[in-house]
Amino acid sequence: MSRGQQKAKGRVTGSAGRFGPRYGRFIRKRVMETEKISRAAHRCPRCDTMAVKRQGTGIWACRKCGFKFAGGAYTPQTPALRIAMRAIDRTMEGKE
């Protein structure tokens, strides 16, 4: 039987690789997922292009049209905002 290298079961790479073995597997995994979402390009609510980037905590700006708006700390739209927008849409449909 040959003894090959076995990959570690819970190894987390990516942006959380900078922590090395510190802080535990699940915390590093959570950090990696959060950073992946916050660093990705998102859809602009005004011009509808994939050009929104995070500028700071809760500050988002579109690189195409220059629209700057407040959102969540790591995502431009929080789950609470989505619920509120759905409720607003329903009330607007009821008035028409």
C-alpha cells in the first residue's frame, strides 16, 4: 500500500488563509464567505449594472453611474431591506 498525502479535512484556504491554523476552522470559514461576498461586484439599484463595490462599512458605490448609498456592512441589501421592499411593493400594488 502506498501512503499518499491526504488533504486535511477542514482546511480553509482563500482569504482566510492568512490566519494560518489560528482561530478555528469554522470562524475562518465564516470570514472567507463574508469576504467573498463583500469583495464581489453587486448590481446597482439605479443603473442595473454589476458595478457596485464596497467603499467602507455600510457604504456602497456604483463605479458606472456614481450612485452612492448605504446598505449592510457586508452586502448592499440586507435581508431586512428585502422584506421591507416586498411590503412596499405590495402596498403600492394595492393602491393601483
